Amino acid sequence: MTPRPIEKPDRARIKTLLTKNKINRRVSRLAARISRDYAGKKLTVVSVLKGGVVFFADLIRRLEVDCSVDFISLSSYDGKSSSGKVTLLSDLKESPKGKHVLIVEDIVDSGRTLKYILKSLARKGALSVRTCVLLDKVSARKTPVRVDYRGFTVPDRYVIGYGLDYNEHYRGLPHIAVIED
Ligand code: 5GP
């Protein structure tokens, strides 16, 4: 049976949580810190698709270190709720063995997705692995996971915009927003 499409939330219900300017300033600060920490090293920056792609694109353009990029795609959400199970949809194209890897993620919620990636990279012999997360729902954590570079701590609400979707809607919003019930 074809699943019933989940309605696109009305614009009137969308409220800004973080403005475009606030995000820009924070991304620049994160990029400056990362550039300092990796000065003189070659870095592999991994974007977690799809939600992290806007943050990733803004971040790498501000990095002052030599970096290559790779992509990984996982799924743990079904509509607006976490399924609790992480599925690998598409793995890295290059081996992380012997490389300094920075994982760039849009948001950490339960922590399961990031933990899955960290374990996988350690198993594959990465030289070092750090995490850079734009949004951290600290109060929703189900499993402890290390966040090395954090943009903002956000409340345990479903957020959209700046790459984050609601059933593939609103990824292109330039700011981060919540949907009012
Ligand atoms: P975790 O495994 O930490 O529970 O969830 C991480 C993934 O779930 C994120 O990469 C993101 O794709 C999705 N996610 C978690 N919270 C939100 C949210 O508030 N909004 C959106 N759009 N995605 C979320």
C-alpha cells in the first residue's frame, strides 16, 4: 500500500530559532578553531548526508587547512521521530585509513548516528577522528558520544532549515526553525 504523504507544514507554523546571521557568525568561529587545531595537517572532512550538507558547504569554504572531502549517508529518522535503528545508506568512497578525519553533522539527537560513524571509522583505521556538529540536542541523548566542535545547544524540538528537512521539505530555509504544534 502506498504510504499516506505527510503534509507539508504551513509557513505560519514555522518559527525562527536561529537566524541566518547568528549561524554565519558561529560557522566562522568553528572554522577558525578547526583551522588552528589542524594547522599544517591534511584533513579529510566527511559530510553526513543529507541534512549536514549546507553546514558542510559553508564550513569548508571557511577552513584554512588543506582538506579533501567525502560523504556518508545514514538514516535513523522516520518522519518526525527517531526509529532508534541506524541504517547505512551509502558509505565513504575513500578509505579513511591513516587519515585525520573530521565528521560534519547537522544535529545530534540520540547520539546513535554519530556513534555508528565513529565506530566504523575507528574500525577502518582512521589516524584521528573528531566530530563537528552544528546543533546539539543535549537533553535527548540516549547514548554518550563525543562532540569536539559544537555550534549551538538546542532544545529537544524537531528543527528544520539550513539543510534539515521535514519529510524533504524546508531544507533550503536560510535559518533554523521549529514547527509550532
Ligand atoms: P541521532 O542518531 O543522533 O538520534 O539522530 C541524528 C540524525 O537524525 C540527524 O543526522 C538528522 O538527520 C536526524 N535528526 C535528529 N533530530 C532532528 C531534527 O530535529 N530535525 C531534523 N530535520 N532531523 C533530525
